[in-house]
Amino acid sequence: MNLLFLAPQLPYPPHQGTAIRNWGLIRHLAAHHTVALACFAEGEAAKLPAPLAHACQRVVVVPRPVRGAGRRLAALLRGTADLADRLWSPAMVAALRGLLSEWTPNIIQIEGLEMAPYLATLRAACPSARVVYDAHNAEYLIQRRAWESDRRVLRRWPAAAYSAIQTPRLAKYEAAIARTADAITCVSAEDAAALRALDPTLAPVVVANGIELSAYEPPTLPSAGVRLVLTGKMDYRPNVDAAVWFAQAIWPQIRAAQPAAEFHIVGQQPNQAVQRLAALPGVVVTGAVPDIRPHLAGATVYVAPLRMGGGTRFKLLEAFALGRPVVATRLGAEGFAVEDGRELLLADTADDFASAVLRLLADPAQAARLGAAGRAFVSASYDWGQIVPRLEAVYARLAAKG
């Protein structure tokens, strides 16, 4: 089959959740299909990464649009969802029309709701292609959870107000896009249920997030000292909230019991709220790193103190794959069939979270058992080689319909 992926960013190197998913799918599908990619990049992509150029027969890269305050205000006044305008680019429209004038895909896969505004362009330029909407998240649910969390804190009321406005707009827009696509895929049963709540006629297919297990070998030697690690794109609101909450409400309790411990916040584009955390004793904010794996491998305990968000978290898959003991909130572990005390420890309050981390620090044997169970969990169900055939089955059903 000819497959066209429409993605919000270059999927290689796979340093962030969206890129990890896109690259995992593209890399494995390219072994049996002809893959083309249209995506954005920061500025001009002077040279494609060799693995991406090898996997994709055609790649169209457009500079990522910069949206000013005027456009955001206009979207607000129009009553449209903010995501529907965030990555709109006339240059991308022209690029897609040019690509589809000389090459015909059987399947067009839209990666995430940010790229859905191009659906009308794609339909007009290639009416014979079937469209798969790959929902990385139930976006309306993320905004609703953000509102529920932020409204409790006075200084975050402006963010809460934004989420309160966006939640119903996103629900309407997300439902419309899902109804327009020929098939919908999502990352977990929980997200499938959230999408069906928008429209009971929708039938999302779960194509889970995965990992290249062979690229994540657990360390053979224990890490030196005590190091807690949180990873992620650090201008993404759920990650920012997690880092700030952990550093301010949980970390002081751990540091009091373990004065030499360090908390490492690892990830690109840390915003000012995250950068300020580096002033706290024992807190290290790394910013972007060439490879996240050494930082994960050096974690005595990996923490996922997420209080908002959706989908499933690649950060947990990576930590599990490297055999790291994990403490997470229940929301942070949402979408994975894990149990408290079996693959990880779950805690939802600051006191319980601190207590869970300290228990693992005091009991290396329990930490090792959890790490081994987490590795086995990923190995059993989350290698891309097991996941991609589920997506190919979706393609086959669409092709059979003609």
C-alpha cells in the first residue's frame, strides 16, 4: 500500500512522545509498504536524518507556522477550538496539493488533532484515499482535567479559564473530525471510551504506543547515589504541572529523609516555571539532552507525578523497559494494565507519593522486583513488532471496503 503520514513534526530523532509514536509506526510499516511523510520542522530542514530518508520514499517538510496573538484572539472570538488553528499553514496546503498531484496514497494517516485542519485539503486532492485519524489523545479530556486541577489554585485561574473555554470547543471539533475519518485509532481503551463518549457511533481501534525494546537494555550496575528522574517535554502543561507539584509538595519530604538525593527534570524546552525549580536544593533541570536513555538508566526511582493529561505515557514505557522502579499517580499510569505493588507503586497525594518513593529507596530488593516486572510487562505487549500489525489490519479492512 501507499501510505501518507501527516505529522506535526519530524519524527526523527524520536525524542518526544509524538515523534516516538510516529517513528515507531513509520519504521515498521516501511518494511512492507511505501511510506510518504508530510510534516513541519523548526525553520528549514536542511538535511533529512538518514533513517527517515531511508524509511520514507517521499518527505515534504514545511517550516512550522508561527502563530501571533492576533490569530489566537481571532480563534477565541470565532468560538473555534484553539487546536484547530495552531498549525494552520498555507505553505502546507500547497505542499500537500503538490505531493498529491504526482503521487496517490491508498491511506492517509493524520497524526493527532493538530493536523486535522488539513483533512478537507486531502479529501479534495485525493478523494480515492481512505483517511485514518490517529488520536494521540482525547484532547477534550486533557483540557477538562487541566481545568479541574487548575481551578483549585488561585494563581492558575487564567489557565483554568482557558481550559474551561476550550473543553466544549474541543469536544465538538474532535467529534466532527472523528466522524469524518474512515477509521479512528487511539492509544488505549480509556481513550477509546472517551472518544465514544463524544459520539456512541464511533468505533476507535486501539493501536497502543510502543517501544523498540532492543534499544533499552537495563543497566547492569546500580546507579551511584540517590537520583529521582522525571522526563518529558517541559513546556507541555501536564509535564510542567507534574514537575512543579513534585518539586514543591513532594520533594521536600524526600530530601528531608535523604539529604544527598537529587531530583533530575530531563527534557527539552523547560519553561520559566520549570527553570525556576533549579534553585531548589538538589533539583537539576537539564533541558534538552542528546539521548534520554542514560538519564533514565541512572534513576534510582523514576517518578511520574502527573495530575492532568491523557493517552498513555511513553515515559513510563521507557522507564519500565530500562528496568527502573516507578512511582506514578493513577492518572499517570492510565491506559496501562498495571497494578499497584506489581509493576510499580501508585500514589495520588503528596504525602503518599513521598512515602512510596522513600519505601523504594529503603528497600532495594522491592525496587529491583518492580523494575523486573515493569520490563516484563513492556516485553509482553508493547514492542512495536506486536503493535503495528493491528494498524495494518485497519488498513486491510478499509481496502476491502473499496
